Amino acid sequence: MMIGLVPLSVLLLEAAIMYAAFLLFEYLNMPKWTVIWVVGFLSAFQDMSIDPVYVHDVYTYDGVSSGQWNWLHNYAGSYFGIPFINFSGWIYMTGCYAALILLGRWLTKKYDNKVIGSTYPFVAGIVNVIPLFAFSFMMHSSTPTGELVRLIINCVFPIIMMAVYWKRMNPIDLKKDKIIFIIPIVLRLYDLIVGFALGITESYIPITVISVIHFAYLFYLYRKAKKAELVTQSRLSAGVVN
């Protein structure tokens, strides 16, 4: 299923990842201006185990060996076969779209306009091309080292911001937004199963390391949510008794 030269499955995958990251950002309760980098980083972090699997999951089509997708822009010393600029691109593609979504919500509330409210997600997708091209130009480098330096900055900055505003985090409503856990866990498990089952050795390190870090973070969020549930239930019970 193709849209031009882009498989629909890729777009759906990106949408699911960005959706979960955006919902999580709302619970992190951070300043709105951080949305570009935080949502972008959370989305790119998911992709750091996806790409090593798909790029090295190679099949032969019409006599030509090809991965699930391929990079024309490639070089030695990349991220397990993926150019560093790919992940910077993910950060700004998903992050800028998230920022435009917040802008659309604000405009809808400000003008109380149903047309804006029903169309801004689609308009944001079109408008997102502008900042994406702008940031892609800024992220481009003639050397792999330059791309790596930019990627490190793009990742370290949101991590620092998440640490700074750590205490502002609200517990996730597990009944309402359990999708925050379902999407990343399913995708991680898929990467692990496919990577090891097919013997894609190039993916072993990234899918293992990234998955361990991500599962640990999700477990922390889950524990925090369950603790909040218990506190709420305890207060309700006390109220009923009184």
C-alpha cells in the first residue's frame, strides 16, 4: 500500500509512535515550548531499535537484495547502518507536528471555532513540511561526525529538560491512556522477536540496550501510576467510612 513512494505502513507506524509520545508528554506536565524536543526524542528513541531490524531484514526482489527499507545516504561508522541524521529528522518531524497540534488546540479554544477544531490536525500535517525542511537543512552536515554531534545535542537537551521538570510529572491514568504503554511495548517486542528469530546480528545490540532502557522507564511510569491509584482508592475508602 503505497502513497507515492512512501509505504502506508511507515506512515501508520510513525503516527502510532508519535501519538503515544504526545500523550506521555501531556502527563510529563512540562512547559509547552519543550514539546518539539521531548516528543521528538521519545519518538526517535523508539525508532532506534526499529531501524536496525528493518534495514537489515534483507530479501531478494527481482534479483536485488533489499532491506525492508534502505538508505542511499550511508557511511561507515553509522548507527548500525543508519545515518545519524535519520534520528535528528525523526525528532523534528514528530516534534514540530506535536507543536502544531498544541497550536491548533490553542486556536480552537481561543476562537471557539469548530472548523479549526476539526481541521487543524490535517492542516498541521501540511504545514509541518515547512519546519521539517528548515530543521533538516540545519541538521545536514557534510561529515558523519557533524551529524553525530547534532544528534547528541538533540538527544541530550530533551533528556536534561525531562530531568529538570521531573517532579512535575503526573501519574498516568491507566484506564484512560494505557495505550502509552501498549504501543511502545508491542513495537519493542516485535523488534526483539524478529531481530533474534531471523538472526539479524546487526540489530542485537541496539534492540537489547534500547529495549532494556525503555522497559525500565515504562516500568517506572507504571509503578508511579499504580501508586497513585492506590492512594486515590485509599482516600475514597476513608471518605466512605467517614
